[in-house]
Amino acid sequence: MSLVSTNAPPVIEVAHVATRFGQAVVHRDVSLTVLRGEVFAIAGGNGCGKSTLLREIVGLLTPSSGSIRIFGLDSRSLEEYDGRPVHRRFGVMFQHGALFSSLTLAENVAVPLREHTALSPRLIRDIVVAKIAMVGLPPDSASRYPNELSGGMRRRAALARAIVMDPELLFLDEPTAGLDPIIAAGFDDLVLSLKSLLGLTVVMVTHDLDSLWRITSRVAVLGNGTVLGVGTMQELSQSEDPVIREYFHGPRGRAATEQASWNSRGGAASADRPGA
């Protein structure tokens, strides 16, 4: 089982990041660290820049100022030399899965292996079969196209693609958005299972309060262009910051808090649901 390491250097260090698009200010001053072995979430209201920050961390966007270090390397320096060895150490599951509609499930999962390795077609096929099974999808789903899959199955297929290169670090962008609560809970359980099995550090962007209570080690709440608070869900639920209090104590927040309390008392046993 992967444990949070407080002694090892942080896996990710975000320091004083500011982001502007023209006159629009997304981030004014964002700083946070992610520790090895934790499930770290970036949360906050709509428009607070959660997904923008994630894209900056993985190198798809460049912040206006500040620095981001991943595995100890400045993300901007990755463009100055061959950064592929670092990129291979993390996998990304984009919002809604972002599968290629013209490829089968198996072909989608195989894309990173075909682009970044010299493995034989037979070995790639074997790895893909193993990853599809690992995320709880039935073998016969491999030949189906994304539009033939349910929403939950598409998320699991995207997750299989994100872990196909055996990364150390997994990024999830709104992994349960739009899923019904039962399927979302099954996906949460799957993430925890893979974290333990593969020794992953997980960073996810989400507004799903149920997921935040179920699987996170720590959460950073963004708002007003900065980090309003970082801590466990229990710590953040007791924050005096008005934005955080509204986030946690509004109607949705109260329902999620009550459900988390009920679960902690043994009122519900979570179980993964294959194929959900």
C-alpha cells in the first residue's frame, strides 16, 4: 500500500503562480505542494481556475509568472531539452475522458504505448488487455467504440489509458463529473484501489464533494485567484474563511458532510462495481 511520505521531497511544488489571459486574471498568487503517495485534490467554485492550474502543472499551459516544479524539475525547463522521460512518469485523464471517437477502446488505451515506446504489437496488446481488466471493464468492451460505451465505461477506459505507461503520478480532471452517485462512488473506489496497487500519487481536480470526502488525503480550495486553504476535509469543513464555509456548508456541502459522517460510522460499505 502506498503511504504519504512527509520526508521525501514534494512531487509537485507550485510557487506564487499567476495566470492572466489578456485583462482576465485567473490566478493572482497560487502556491501548494503535493506529497508522494497522497490523493491531493484541487477544489473550488466554477471559474476559480482549477483545470487551468492542472494544465499548467502538466505543461499544457505556461503561467504568466511564478514557478512549477514536478519531480524536482522546473516545468519550463522541460521544453529546453527532451522532457519525455519526465512526461512518461505521469498519466493524465482529461475531463469526460477525451477518447478518440474513431478508435476502439483498446486502440485508445494503446495510444501512449504506440507513440512513446518501441514495444512489439503483441506486447502492446497484452499490456492493453491487462489495463482494461485492471479498471474493471469486461474483455469484450475492448473492440467497442466510445459512442458504444456508457459514461462510466468511458471514464474507466480513459483511466486505463492514463495508467498504461505505469506512471508514478496520476492526474484526474473532473473524473466523476456527470456520473450518477453510485457509478461515481465505484469510480472513487477504483482510484483508491489503483493508488494502492500501483503506488500512485494522485492529483485530481473536482467539484464533487462526495469524492472529496471519500478518497482525498488533502484538498486545496481555490478562490479569489489564490489558495484559500489547504488541509484534510475535516480541517477545511471547520474553516472560518467565508468562501470555504459557503462551499462546505451550503446545501450540497451539508449533504456530502452528513453522508461522510454516516459512512465513517459504518452506515455504508463501499464496493467497486465492475463495468459501471
